[in-house]
Amino acid sequence: MTQNSPRAKADPGSGTGLAIIAGAGALPLQIAAAHPEALLISFHDLDCDLPEGSLQRHRYEQLGGLFDALRAAGVTRVVMAGAMSRPDFDPSLMDETVQGLMPRLVAAMGAGGDDSLLRLIISLFEERGFSVVGAHDLLPGLTASAGLFAGPGLSDQATVDARRGQEILVTMAPLDIGQGCVVAGGLCLGLETVQGTDALLRFVAQTPRHLRRGKGVLCKFPKQGQDLRVDMPAIGPATLRAAAAAGLDGIVIAAGQVLLLEAAKLADLADDLGLTIQAEPF
């Protein structure tokens, strides 16, 4: 169930070194542009922004074929980039590799949040000799150093709200719920759950004015103990526009631990929208 491409066929024994497991969004495109020698992989039910002709398509149910393809291409490192949903397995298509893994997969997917499943995915690659690297390891400038990244800067109230948001996320971390929250005037207006940041900001935008104390900030921080190679929080232009639509003052992120998608555009857009992006130590 693999769609081979001219890129993948060119010289399978030459050793590309790197494979990009591509999900949705701009990040796989950025990595592919910086590493044109990389083998590009996606799964059959993922909407990937890379051209179909440049991809190998594989199935979750046939991981044995994926691992064989990576070895044949000389891959030693794997990066997982872009949004990916939980796999939906068709038992009739499972190869021997996945059949043998099902007890571990079922246990990980039944654990509640994403952390257990992502740790298992890393283990599956590492057990077969592949190193799993983060997108931030391959692209400089994907994260922000501590300090003001863009915009006018946080007000005193927004600074207090940011600290409150960080406290909330640290407290939530053991529950493996999400990586973001919105706080305004000390009140939590919403928590990020499986629906994601955009859904959180739409919910906040609908909050009646009498329930809000000021504009508020979106806080994005990784869960403590989270493996940032495969699940680093991210913000992009769409996040900024949604934050502006929700009436927020700005976005506060963990320094060095949140991906900045289209970073140059983020800075300009933040200035245009009058939003602050501030990176805080975490």
C-alpha cells in the first residue's frame, strides 16, 4: 500500500539519512526545503501540504513496510512534523508487525491523553535503530529566546495573567489534557483540550463581556515531562488572527519550547494586529 515517488526511487541505497514523517501544515514544507535530500513519508489518511508526487504513502496498519522502506533508503534519523490525528486501524489490513504491536498500541491509545501514544511511537522507531529528532533540531530559529518577540509588550495585568496561566498549565500537566489556556483579569476563560487551540480561541471569543475582566492572554507551554521531539506546542499566523478575534492582548509562550510557524510573518502580523508575543522561561 505504498506510493513510491521519483524522489524515493532515485537511489534507494544511497542513504538519505533523514526521513520526514509529514502531517498537515507548513512545518513539513519548511523542513523539506531545508533538507531536500530527505525522504518524505506520509500516511494514507493525512492531509499533507507536500505535493503527492514527492511522497511515499504508507498505512498505519502496515508499519513493517514503512520500516523496510526507511532501511532501504538508508534512513537513520526520523522527524515527525505537522498535525497528525490518532490512527484509526483497519484490522483486515494489519501486517505481522502491527499485529504483534497491538497490545502495546491498545494500551497506549487507551491511556487517555496523547503522551503515552507519542512515547510509544518514539520507542517503535528507536527499537528499530532509528533516531527520532525534533523539528527544532533541524531548523534554526523555530523557537524564541526569553523576552519580547513581537508587538508592543505586555501590560502589568497581562503579565500577571501570564503567570496565572503558567500555574494552571503546570497544575494540569499530570492530567495530559492540553498545552494552552486563556486568562483574563486572573480568571481562566478556557482550557485547550483535544479540539486544539483554534477551538479554545473560538470559545473565548464567544465569552460574554460581563464574564471577562480585561482582554487576557493565551498561554502556550509544553506539559512537564512531554517529549518535545514529537509534540512541541506551536503557534502560527492563524493562532495570532484567532487571538485577535478573541480580543486578547497577546500570546505568552515557553522560551525555546514552542514552535514558531512562519516566524518572520508572525512578527509582522503581531505588529499589524497590535498583539504581543512574549517568551518566558519555563
